[in-house]
Amino acid sequence: MKESIRYNDFAGFLTQQFPFKVQKISVNAGFTCPNRDGSKGYGGCTYCNNQTFNPEYCSGGKSITQQLEEGKLFFAHKYPQMKYLAYFQAYTNTYGELSRLKEMYEEALRVKDVEGLVIGTRPDCMPDELLDYLERLNKETFLLVEYGIESTENRTLKRINRGHTFECSAETIRRTAGRGIRTGGHVILGLPGEGTETLLAQAEKISELPLTTLKMHQLQLIKGTRMAHEYETNPQDFHLYTADEYIDLVIGYVERLRPNLVLERFVSQSPKELLIAPDWGLKNHEFSCRIRKRMRERDTWQGKYYNHK
């Protein structure tokens, strides 16, 4: 890792994977979620409003090809020679018939300058039959499968109506990585009932999993969610971090992470019109700069307190 950064950043990881610049383009493939359609439950996770995921070019029932072509136009002004990863992001992107999934993934890969796939999904939606296919696909193109872990505490997962356990996440991550597939995880820091001690212990549990990448972000309260209603009713159950508090939390978390784990993100930015709190007024890159500066000031780094078992 670079001395100026002091953690394994995602940009550096992509540089190792590709001899050119790549940009993820979000795709909304029209999936739903087993936690919404009654298969696992109804209403979805209490914090979730998928409107926060979708850029403008993902709307309106457009084909995957059309979304990718419009996404390419959106990013082309930055780097004319840019290549792309199709990012199946909204809802659960492995929740469907295998034939339909294959058709969608392969349509994306046929789009000019698309060099691979990133597939976001739930750990309870990865049957062996699909893993068999993804294992073959992984030998032909860049593939990263991202799982929503959210928390390592089962009581929290139950409270947020997640519909699966941490043991389910761990087992699916091991099955996926065991096929040689790059495997990502996603966690939310600051869910109700989880204080600093719990979250620092979480970093140690996450480090035991065979993850390639990790995304983390602060709890955000989003309009139209059940969690927003819970906050209105029982605000004492929530600790909404200030930016400085959250920086301290993230650094403590990163210090306990496995040193070779690639860190893609520390924060998320929901649309202003949907966000209730916290509103720090910082863009993602500005927050990352503050993290890097604070780590240099403290002379600390990813894995400083990592305890390999």
C-alpha cells in the first residue's frame, strides 16, 4: 500500500487488475428481493430505500445495453479511453432463474468497452448452480461478487429485518471465494444497538472471512424507510455520528482489519432529497482525504492491531 494512503485502496486494486482506467456503471436489471416479495419476508430491510442506489441513467425500464451506453456517455468526458465494469447494484442481482441471469450478465459483457461485472447480492441468494456458472464466467472475464453482510451480530440482523444470519453470510462468502471468485462484503457502521466496542470486534470477525474487498459506510436515515419511523419514535436508540466521530471509528476499524483486505469505501452519499441524517456536507473523496490525513497524523495504518488467529 502507498505510504500516503496507509490502507489498501480500491483504485490501487483496479490498477493491479487492468492496464487501463476502469469505471463502474450501475445497472438496474429490474430485480426484486426475497425480503420484499414474501419469500423471506415483506417490506425489505428497515433501512433500505433503493432509490438511493440508482443514477438517473438507470431509470425508466431501460435495457441493460441502453443503461450501459448512457452510463458510458455520462463518464466519457472524464477519460475518453475509459473502460467499464457493469455494476448490477439495485436489489438482489442473483435472485432469478439461471437462464435469465445468464442472459443479463452476458448482455452486459457484449457492450463495447465493458471489461467485467460486479454483482451485488444477498448471501442467501447464491445457489450452487449459479456458483457453477459464475466460476466458469470468472475464468473468462473480471468478476467481483459483493454480498451485503451489514452486521456480524444476529440480534442486529433480526432487528433490521435482514432475513439471514451472519453464519449465512460467512458460509456463502467461503463458498464463493472457494471457487476462485473475487468476493466483496458490505457493512453498515452505526446500526442501532451497535456501539464502538461491538464494531471494533466486528472488524476482527470480518477479517477472518476470505473477502477480497470491503465496503463500509455510515448509517444513514432515509425518508420512506421503517428505520426513519423508528428514529422519529425512539431517537434515543440511535447514535448518529458526527464526521469527526465517524473518522475516529473508521480508523479504529481499519487498524483491526486484515492488512491485505482491499477497502473500497468508507462512506455513502444518499440524495439530499431523501436523506434525513447525518448530513456532513462532504463528498466521498473529501472524506477519504480526511481519513488519510488523520492516519498520517496518528502514524497508524491498516492492520496495525490486526490479531491473526
